[in-house]
Amino acid sequence: MANTSSSFAPSREDFAAMLDSSFGESDALEGSVIKGIVVALEKDVAVIDIGLKTEGRVAIKEFTGPGRDQELKVGDEVEVYLERIENALGEAVISRDKARREESWVKLEKAFEAKEKVEGIIFNQVKGGFTVDLDGAVAFLPRSQVDIRPIRDVSPLMGQPQPFEILKMDRRRGNIVVSRRTVLEESRAEQRHEIVGKLEEGQIIEGTVKNITDYGAFVDLGGIDGLLHVTDIAWRRVNHPSEVLNIGQTVRVRIVKINHETHRISLGMKQLLDDPWQGIEAKYPLNARFHGRVTNITDYGAFVELEPGIEGLIHVSEMSWTKKNVHPGKIVASSQEVDVQVLEVDPVKRRISLGLKQTLQNPWEAFAEKFPKGSIVEGEVKNKTEFGLFVGLEGDVDGMVHLSDLDWKRPGEQVIEEYKKGDVVKAQVLDVDIEKERISLGIKQLGTDPFVAATSASEEGGELRKNAVVTCEVLEVKEGGLEVQIVGTDLQTFIKRNELARDRGDQRPDRFTVGQKFDARVTVFDRKARKVTVSIKALEMAEEKEAIAQFGSADSGATLGDILGTALKARENAQKK
């Protein structure tokens, strides 16, 4: 028997091999998650038997956390992370947190690869965002990824299990970044798609005013917002949506347009009412006058409301007869009641052109009635230009005195220098052109036209006409001739050098002196061109011709000197008698 028992006893080598095998298996378990049994609870610590004839201690708080309150009791089977088989006290070093974290990382990596949502709990706020517990693994939630719209108070979301999407994972660094916003956007997109699918253009629906902007209002249609543009609130002009709508107000709207790609919905309230532009031409015939209210003033005119939903434009050019370069705001005021006349109606473009000045009397017509052609008026010089004077007249209209109508004798360019802005002048109305809005005035017409006076009679009592003999007085002696005035008239003219005598030797201006009088013959008298010229030479030649005809003939044998001498003596004798 002794021999039999000794044959089964392990040798020293076998025992060593068995011991190495046992410890080798234990060493392989380090750094992994294993199962254990709770064998005791001591204050804040749970004693856990992990097998391998060893126990470890884990703080009870590791079994609790955000969203999970596990109540431990002796005999419970739990999973823990084995860091070391034995420490200096002969106990195993284990951790429930690390076990959960390892387990969680494995699940999260699979979810990240599959782009699946994960559940987590926001439990703390840090710089730039929040920390989220993903069943043991801690992730970072940037503030911009909390919600679709920025929210000030996140406390209602804290400690509440909710879905997240993993944006980034780095196991080596232990970093996880998650987003709640993408989950909400996806959920909202699905919801919007479902809601939009049930809506149709033209459908009438109720909604709640959610937000008001300068350009319109956003209306909640039960999970999706539609835009009610300010121009679609009413047929009349609405300057700001807040004039008609309030946040929280329930409104009936018509769906005007749906964009199924962007899920944008355009709404309208005025579309529920009759279009006031229907039959507009019959309601507002051309040239008819109406009473309205100024609703808006721009640089180019003013809008007038004729009835709710119907506005017309008074262009700046149709606001005043006389104020041409004035801002509309200086002619009419906002909310002012005005009378207007319909100038044009365009039902296609929904435009009505109105006139304000047409309801007032044309000031040029009024002026023409009160001051017909030939009337004498008085006014202030408003402006001087290179072609004349502008004079302010009654009725807030201007008249123009052309350079040619300033003076009978002197050039207009010279005379205009005597006038200055602000001078009060009298003038005669020469013409009123109502269509062109022009009034022509004349200052020289207040005096006598020297041509008219000259045609009545000369100093000798004869009519001033072509070939008449007139007496001239030298006003100025010039190298090229004489500046003279026809005696008995206000007419002045210039006698050229070659017209001063028949004989070339006597054609010298220096033969004459200022104030000297002599006779000359009128060679040109043009009333229309207002031109008169005289000539001594023409007179001498005419007298010579007359003397030959009276006192001699070509075959009489008398010389020209004899004939002229006889004619001269005859004239002297006639004068003595």
C-alpha cells in the first residue's frame, strides 16, 4: 500500500507547474472585468469575493450615480474591474466605476460606428459646456450643442435621461464629445416632414403667433412654423406686424406656398378676404376726384390710402404746380387728409397714379385770367441768368424778362448788369403759355418804342421812311464813320466812312464835330428788324440826279458844274421867297 500511495504523490516539479499555471491564469485576469459576489457591507464599503481565494473592497458610492440608485445587499452578483490580484494588505484591488466605464466604452464604440443614439444624463457644468454620464463613461457636451436655439437655463435638463449623438471619440485620450442638438434637429425634421405632408397650398388653418419681426410674424402650425409676411397680413398698408398681431394670438391663415425641400411655409391672412383690387377701374375712373389719407412719404412721392387695401401714389411731379424741387414731406404730412385726382389705373400691377395739384387751380390759368396780355405787373427779381431776369409774380409763379426786352436802345447784356436780386420791378405781360407754364414779360415795353415814334413824324413833319431826307446830329466821331442821332427821334445809327460824301476826298470823319447837324438820306428803314441807316452820299447823288433832270440835259452842252450852280441858285432864291 505504501508503494501505491507514494506513486500518486506529486513530485516537486509537478507542484511547481501547477502553481505557475494557477497564478498565470490569475495574472491574465488583471486589467479585465470579472464577476464577484457581495459577501459583506461595512459602512460605505462593500466587500466582494472575486474568487481566486481573494476579496476586494469597493466604495458603495461607485454603485450609484446620475440616474441610477442601486441598493446593494449581501449575495448580489456584480461586475468589477480587476486592477491587481493582491495589494500590500493581501486584498484584490477592484473598481465598479472602471468596470462600468470599460463596459460603456465598448457599447459606445459600437453605437458610434453604427451612428446610433446613446442615452446619457447631464450632471455637471464645466467651461464651455456640460459633462454627460453615458452609463459610466463621461462625455463633453458643448454649449452650442445643447439645443436648437440658445437656452439660458439648463437646469430643467440636468439629471434627466435623454438621447445624445456621439460626435467624436478618442479612447486613448478618454475623450467623448456628444450632441443633443443633432438629435432634436433630426426629430424636428422628421416631425416637420410628417406635418408638411399633411398640409396643402390653399388650406385654411389656425395657428399661434410665435414671434414677430420687422418683416413679418412666425406662426406655429402645431410643430412647424410658417412665415406670415407683413405684406400678406392685410390688403391695406401695415408698417409693422405688431400693429395687427400679438405674440400668443391665435390667427386663421391660408397656406400660400409650401417648399417641400426646405419645409418653408408661406402664410397669408389677407387672402381670406375679398381682393379690393377686383373691378378697380370701375371704382376709380380716370380724372375722378377722391378723398384719402397720406400713409407713407418717400423721396419720390407720397402714398395715399383711398380705402382699406387700396393705395395710390402721388408722384412728386404731381404734388405742386410751382414747387418743383421740394421734398414731398414739405408739401404733405403723414396722416394728412387730402383730395386727389385719378391720373392712371393699372389693375395688373396694382398701381394707381394720383395727382394733388390737379385738384387746385392751375396758377398759370389764374394768372392769365387776372393779368391778360398787355397788363402791367410788379414783382421781385428772383434770379439773373445769361438770357434774362426771372421775376416772382402773384400766385407763386415766375415770369421771365428776356435780354431783348430790357431796353429799346441799349444791348440787354449791358442793361441786365443794372439789376440785382431782390429788386422790385414793373413789367408788361407779353405772353402767357399755360401748357408750357411760361410767362413772358417786358420792361422796355413800359416806355415808347423809338421806331413807333419815329414813324409818326420827323422834325420837319414828314413821315420817316426809306428815301426820306432827315437831319442828323453827330454824337461821336470814329475812324470808321459817325455815330449820329436822327433829330426829332430817339433813333441812333452809324454812318460808315464811305457814306459820308460822294467824293472820295471828302469821305473823312474828321470833317465833322460832335453836335454838328447835317442832312442825309434814309437808305434802310426796317421796322421788323428794327434797323435804320442813312447816307450823305446817297443824298448828294439824289440831288445831283434831280438837278440834271431839272436844269440840264445830256445834249444841252452845259457842264455838270453849270447845272449844279444853277440848281444851287434856284434853291437859294426859293429859300429867300
